[in-house]
Amino acid sequence: MKSFKVFLLVGLLIGAMGIMSMAATFSIYDWWTAGGEAQAIATVLNMYHQAYPDVTIVQNPVAGGAGVNMQAVIKSLIFAGVPPTTFQVHAGWEMYQYASANLLQPITNLWQSEGWTNVFPQRIQQICSYNGQFYAVPMDVHRANMIWYNKAIFDKLGLTMPTTIQDFINMLPKIKAAGYTPIALGDSANWTTAMLFEETLLAVAGPDKYNQYFEGKITASDPAVQQTIQYFKTELQYVNPNHASLTWDQACGLLVSGQAVMTIMGDWANGYFMAAGWKPNVDYGGVAVPGTEGIYNLVVDSFPIPVGAPDVQTGYDWLKLIASVPAQAAFNQIKGSIPARIDVPTTGFNPIQVANMEALKKDVLTASAVHGSEAPVAFVTDWENALTVIQYHPDMSLQACVNLLNMTAQQDNLAGTVASANVNY
Ligand code: GAL
């Protein structure tokens, strides 16, 4: 009996040593491959490596802004039963689609034991949770309603950034007449065109109607949406002719090369410009899209742990790291965004980021539909395609555009889906 116990003990020890020496793997998917964002994620992965040197990190970056390609890859992996340890997902509806199908692990205990409910704003906590449970941890806060401009050309043409969308529209012919592309667009993937519409809608309709539109409570027949369609069609007349062959960051590159003057893009563009060696408020400016001052249109990148994630502890360690003050500071300073935590000092952030950190405290918060937060994913996909149809048929009547947009909302049962979802607005 005694020798059996010794045998058992030795066996257990060997087993434990085996487990200890088996290096854990942390596998992560993200779509941060452009200038600025690639450096930002590399910096945090390096922090992770410093903290957990024995863990093998397998980073799987899938190019395609807004996650257009990565999201398809993740769905295939999950359906095949081989999810990674974690993956980038927009907080809000994009995350809800996994949570509502029980594909993510609830992490409410972690949120509570780490005290995260005290350091992340209420609205962000809402979009990181579904049906009363937390499922994701926010890495950043991006602002979708930003416009970026080449300061040298602005000065040369004697321009100042307008504060209304109508004045912005009025300015476009003047810039074109001076020989520049007024609005840089890179819509090789159509989410960038949809951003033009989304941010214009926010300017025209204001935050309440904006929310109502994406909740299916008002339709495209509403005068504010009709006005948005008209502005959107006008804006599209002032973009670079090669827009369909460029990505969002290549479009930003047109500002750096001095071919284009402005671009409407989230503040990942801020990270791109910094990585390109441009100085904020010297070479480029970035402010709220005209008519949206005082509104913060949120885009929140977050990370969940899928059900069946391998080496799950490495995932929890990742979540703890990215929620920490040092990681939120290091990542967002490079990324162009601002921390999701409210207690990160402004030191080390550029002046555009500091202004946004102030704005977040007092602005009305809305959330981006294009970037997965504000509206159901199926609707957004169809709605973006409808906008592309409008883009490529400039002769479509206003009524035909309204009908097309209304049809997408109806066929996807936007109002019903939003009303019946277990989400907290
Ligand atoms: C957004 C994402 C940002 C940035 C951008 C371009 O959807 O939230 O972090 O990566 O796409 O890829």
C-alpha cells in the first residue's frame, strides 16, 4: 500500500512537471496591419511577452480595415470548433452576435474581481455586456466622427474647418477648383463609404435621430435622412477617382502626399499619420466632422474569450494586461485613439488625443453602426451594400434611394431585431 502511495505521488509529480513544462500558447486574431495600428498591437504583445516569457504567442493578423476579412475567418474557426484564445471584436452588436449564440465565455467575475466596473465608462460597460453578463474587455476608444486635413494646403488656400455640414459641402467646389481632391476615400472595402454617410447623418440628424434611425424607429423617409442622402451624393462627387482601388490608409496617404486635402475617418487615421512621420496640429489637423462637435461616435475594440478557447488562462492574462493603465496608455498613444479607462494620465498622448480625452468626458455618446456597435450586423452589411448601389448610380432619384434604404431595414427586420434583443441602451 505504502509503495503504491509513493508510486502515485511520484506519478503525480512527474505529471505536474509535464504540465508545467508544456509551454502554453496564446493565439490571437486581429486586423491591425496598417501604419500605426500594427505598431500599437506589437507594443502590447511585447508587454505580454515580457510578463509571460514562457507563453508562445501566435499572432494572426488578417489585413482588411474594420475587420472585413478577419471576421469571416473567425466565424469559420469557431464553426470548425477551433477558436483561438481571443480575437478582436467591436463591442456592441458585433460582439452580441457571438454572445447571443453562446459562443463566448461570460467574464463577469473577472470584471468584478478586477474592479473594472469602476474604471470603464458606463456606456462602454453596456456594449461589453450582453443579457446581464460581461463578455469582452475594451482595449481603446476610437472616435468615428473625425475629419483630418492637410494643414499646409488649408493654409495655402486660406481655409478654416467649417462648423456646419452645409458649410463643409459649400467648401468642396472651391478646393476642387484649386486642383486638389477635396475628400480622400479608399473604398476597396465599402465600410469607408458607409462612414461618409454615417458621420454625415450624425451631423444632419443629431444624436437622437441618429440612434432612432439605427434602431429602426425612423426610416430613410425622414427629412433628416433624405438630406443626408443628398449630402452623401454630393460628397461622392468630390473624392479621388481611384477610390475603389485604395484602402483607408492609402486614402490617408493622399493627404500626406498633398494630393487630397481632407478625409473623414476614425482616429486610427491619427495613428497612421503619426507613423508616417506627420506632426499633429503642425502637418495635419483632426477635429469632429463639421456639425458633430459635442458628439462622440464611439468605436470600441475589445477582446473576448470564445467558448472552447485553448490555454484559456493565457487569455485571462491578456485581458488583465490590456485593461491595465500601462497597456491602455502604450497602445492608445500609438494607435491614435484614447484609453477606454478614465484614469489614464494624458502624458504622452498627442494634442488631438488629449482634446478627445476631454471631449469623451462631456460629449453626448453615440456608437458607430459601421464599426459594429450601434446596429445588428446583418442589417449593417445590407445597408452598406445599398449605399454602394447609390454610390455607383449617381442618377438614382432621391425617392429611389430612400426606397432602397427602407427595403434593407424592412427585409432585415431592423426594428424588431433591436426591440427584441437583450441589450442595454
Ligand atoms: C476599425 C477598428 C480600428 C481600426 C480600423 C481600421 O474597425 O476599430 O481599431 O483598426 O478599423 O482597420
